[in-house]
Amino acid sequence: MLAPGEAMGTQRVAIDWDGLERALTRRSRESEAFLDTRTGDIIWVTRGWTDDHAFTDQELDEGLAARRLVPVLPVPPETEQGWMRSFAESLEDGWPRDMLVAALEGPAADLRFEDALGFFPEDRLRWVACRDTRLAAVVRAWLEANDVEPTSAPPRRYR
């Protein structure tokens, strides 16, 4: 058993990359996401509901204490909207830039931004590449912060 404050060490895990990406970008008021360090799977849990996952609340607490389960907190919406705004403002002056910047004003900005991108296929492809780059950095930072070393190769978009 480790003494308080003693490092647990890096855990080598075959990561479910798509699941980790979803957990980092999906916001749910009801569910929490955890990386299961034994399987590499992302486990979605609604506490108090025993039918939606393989863990009781007590087993979840024990898994967290033993670092078998690592919480995956999503990227704050303000961060993703900042990515969108930076992208939109990086475009040349014109209709695409104006429309994307305007889409980011008010409620449901992320949905309006995605809808507006539908009018500009080339800019949409550039946005997807930009978002993938930023998300790859978030994934790498999350893995490092949680002392997780992937044993499975990351998706091509992360390299």
C-alpha cells in the first residue's frame, strides 16, 4: 500500500481512443465517464442506477480509490467555443468569416456554428482538421495528467 502523497506510477492501458474522445467532448448532466484502466474502455455511469453499468456505487468508489477507474471530465464548453472563435477569426474577411462569427453569438453557439459550416465545405474540412489538432493536444495532456501510457496506437488524426 502506498503512503499518502506517494505517486502511484504510470498505468499502461490499451485505450479506446474514440470512447475517450467522446468522454472529453460530451457533456451530460446525468452521466459521468471513467477510463477503466484494466480494459481501456470508457464506462458511462449514472450514479444511483444499477442497471446502466457493471458497477455498484460502492464498486465505483473502490475503483476510483484504487485508480482502476479514472474520471474523464469533458472539455469545458467555453474552451471549445474559444476554438471555434479562433478558427472563425482566422478566416479571411468575407461571408464565411462573418457567418461563423455571428453563429457564435447567443445560445447553442456550437450547434449554430456547425450548421453555418454546412454552407462552406472547404472551411468545414479546415475546421475539422483544426479541431482534431486541438483535441489531440487535450487527449495527450489528459493522459499525461492522469499518468496513463497508451499501449494502443492513437488514431491517425492524432499524429
